[in-house]
Amino acid sequence: MSESAYREMWEKLDLDLAAHDGLLEVLGKFYGDIYLSQKGRLNGAEYLDFVLSEVHGLRIKELQDAKAQGKKVIGTFCVFVPEELSLAADAVQVGLCSGADAGKELAEEIVPRNTCALIKSFIGFKLAKLCPFTESCDMIVGETTCDGKKKAYETFGEHVDNMYVMEVPQRKEASDRELWKSEVLRFKDSLEELTGVEITAERLKKGIRIVNEKRRALQRLNALRAAVPTPISGRDVLLVNQISFYDDPVRFTENINKLCDEIEERIAASEGVVPEGTPRVMLSGCPMAVPNWKLPWLIESSGAVIVGEESCIGTRNSRDLVDESGETLEEMLDNIADRYMKIDCACFTPNDERPQNVESMARELDVDGVIQYALMFCQPYTHESIKLDRRLSEAEIPVLGIETDYSMEDAEQLKTRVEAFLEMM
Ligand code: BJ8
């Protein structure tokens, strides 16, 4: 598609074209510095580069084409929203979390300043008219996870059409499972009403299979990257996880499996993206949405390699599959409810699974240290970081806690802390 056709599309979506041009320019430069400058990347990374370069172009065109064919677009902010159901309703589901400071001042007019950067970012992108994904949505799904998000959706909802909020329980008792199942059913009904498509057992089975295949590809990638020497950079795997929320799920799975085939060849030849002996680090904590690449870049440019992300844009989203043995609609809906109740988000209390998961992941990946990442003002993850710090220290796994936002102002200071941590490891 030509540049002028893209501009016409963005204009129709009511984007602020001048501000949007500025955003794409900064994004392109940032991507070049952080991604394209890497040495020894896999050929399959071309897919990542292509998707990222067309994230506001070709992918948005695809969404417009889907809409022209009568399909609906569902926007989400959290891994609790079951994509299986959206696919079964013949809809397209896309992630709307954003990882850049755009529109921050506008966002601070409607949410408190001491709100995390992720929330301010999705609000800022909307208010500054910068996000073609948000503007393409027929329904935007929020969820009652942290207080920041659930209060923000009240005001955000005044600025978008068709805001829908799923109630996510805060505990994991039988009554919470019951509540969650009823929310899964309510979401199914709302999708059917929006799309006019009845979610049958056959359609849902297909939706479950597509999303499971996507998660299987991510599991395969996570298993392969654990090899020594490390065959793929942490930055590239983070990008894979980020793209998993935007790209068509079938195309994504196919490309990630091809990337994994190439990684297998690399492993067989004992080739790594970094030399053997490079310190292995695992990230744990808040999700890192596109283009939040600051910390991974600082870590990997300090001489370490990231071999795991315990995060929703990471293994928390791919660890569990939906049981595929269900045959009736009811069985499948139960299996979906069960799978999503396993998510160990810090919004749950108690949340004993998460420390266990973090420690066992660190051991399985044989990491030299864990870097806990929390966005400033994120209560759930900063609270849990204290407990996790204690647990990992007791297990003699070196740990560093980082609290930051999306600005680059603290980059130098963070780099110094990361370097000191790597030396200490
Ligand atoms: S399941 S982690 S995607 S809620 S960083 S907005 S928690 S103040 S993102 Fe999340 Fe779903 Fe949980 Fe995952 Fe609040 Fe913290 Fe901000 Fe956060």
C-alpha cells in the first residue's frame, strides 16, 4: 500500500497526522538503535522487523478489510480476556497496552499523576489521537484487575465507544471460580450480540485450537532459548511476545515455528547469539508493551543476555493451555474458565503460585540472576517484589529490583545499577 493510501486510512481513523508522523519517526529510530543494531540475529527476525514496520500500516489495513467484511475488532489490555471466544465469534482480538510516553500530559488531566505509565500510555494514545488500533475497535474490553486500571476504565470509557469491563476475581476460592465462569459466559453473550455470530461448540473448538497453537509456539521458543550458548536475544523474544498480541494468530504461529526451526539448527551447530559464559538474566514483573524496550536493551548492552520473561508479555501468557478434550460448549467454557484462573497476576490475594513459579523458572533456566521489573506506582507488583526478593535471596539466586517508567531520563542511572548487579553476580 502506498504512503498516501496509509495517510488516507489514518485520516479516516481521525488520527492527528502530524503527531502520528512524529511518533513513527521516533519509533523507527528507537527500533533501529535497539533491534537492527544487534549482531548475529536469526533470518526469521525479518518477520519481526516486518510486523513492527507495518504495525500502524498493513496490520491496520487488514483490520479495516476485516471490518469491511463484517468482522468486529475487539481491543484488550489484559491477558484475562479469552481470545478463544473472540475468534469463535469470528472477531479479531488485538492488544491495546502501550509502552510509550505519548499523550502523558493529556492522560494526567483525567487520571492521577501517580498512575502507572502503562495506564497513562493507553489513555494518552487515545486522547492524543495516536493509536489506529484503538480507533479500529468495535468493543474495548477492560477488566477489574488493579485499582489503577479499573478506575481508569471509568474515565477512559467516556472517551471511547462500547467499553466493556470483565470482572476478574481477586481470590481463587470456589466462589471466585464461579464468578469468573459467569463472566466468561457474559463475555460470550456480549460477543454474540456484537458480532451476530453464535458461538457454537465447533467454532469454539477451532478458537481454542488456534490460541493453543499460538501458545505452543511460544512454549517451544521459550524452551529452545534456554540452550547454552543462548541462540536468540532476550530483546527479540520480548518482541515476539509483544507481536503475539497484534498479529494474526495463525500467521504468527507459522512464523514463530519457522523461527524455532532455525533456532534448532543453530543449537545443533552450537552457535549462540552471545558467547558461552555470558551472564544469563531473567526478567520478572510488570508487562512490557511495545515499544517499552528500555530495560532489556540496557541489560543486554551491559553484557548479559535475557533468557526468560516472567510477565504477561512473556511466560505468564503462554504457560498454560486450554484443555482440548472438551466436546460440548459447556465443557469448553469450563476449560477456558479453568485455564484463565491459573494466571498468577499480582492482583490476586494470596498469590502464592507466583513466587513458586518465579523460583522454579529461574532454576530451570539456570539463570545467574533475576531482575524484578516494576512500573512506578504499580502497587501489586511492587508489593510482591519485596516478598520475591526475600524468597530468591533465601534460594541464593541474586536479585535486583528496578522501578521505572517509560522515560529515558533514568537510563544512565539504571545502566550503572545493572552493570553493578552483573559484576556482583
Ligand atoms: S493479568 S499483570 S495484563 S492486570 S503495571 S496496570 S498491574 S498498576 S498490567 Fe496486567 Fe492483566 Fe495482571 Fe497481566 Fe496495574 Fe501494575 Fe499498571 Fe499493570
